[in-house]
Amino acid sequence: MSDFTLFYTDDDYDDLSMFADALECIGKKISLHTFDSADKLLKTLQNQPIIPNILFLDLNMPGKNGFDVLEVLRSDKNQASIPVIVYSTAMDNAVIKQCLEAGANYFMTKPILMQDLVECIEYALSIDWKHFKANLNNFVYKGPKVKTAKNN
């Protein structure tokens, strides 16, 4: 049996693969369910009894985007309490604020280095989501200096 069940939705297969590889470096039993579209994620959540401990969500996807997913989740009483981490390349303060206002629980910028990704995921697993209350001061992951393609 798994210690954690994680859902990760992203249309970028390289990001999905890197995330799965990072989980192998973490010393916990983690069940990962990946989805390459918002529609597949939402269909799974509606039709299966699996509720993730954490849902990692990319913002920029074709069709329904991350904001659309947040709107659906936060309006459904059975899914409203799922912790959602926006996991994106976006680093714009307006986008970050919009994510918080849309009901995301946390915001992480996608790192390039595997070790940084492992640390991001480990940090997310360490949060007590039942008691965590997001606000502008604690909403953005401030772990290792995240190096993205945009600021290298």
C-alpha cells in the first residue's frame, strides 16, 4: 500500500516523465497517476474512488487549462478539499495571485534540475494539508533556488 497517492496533470510528456523519475528518488511508497489533459484528470476524479493526497497541476494546457480545473474542483463538494499545487513555469506575480484566488493550495515553479524537483516534491509531501492555510506570504515554494529555462 502506498504512503501517498499523487495526481499530476501536464500536457508535456517530458515533465511527466521527469516527475515520475523524481519520485523514484524519494524514500516513500508513492502511487503516481499522470494525466496529459485536464479532461482526463476530471473524468478520472468523477468516475473513480481514488482521491489523491496531492494534485500537481500545470496551468498552460490546451483545451481546459489549470484555472478551468481549479474552478471545477473547487465547485464540487467531493473534490473541493483536494490539495492542489500549481506546478508551472509561470513566475509572474499576477498569475501567482490568480492561482491563490482560484483556490490553489500552493504554487511551485518547475525546476530543471532533478535534485531540485525531488526537494520540491519532498517539501509538498511534508505539508500538513488539513491545517495549511494559503496566503500570499506562504503560497509560493521558496525552497532551493529554482532554475528555470527562462532565467538561465
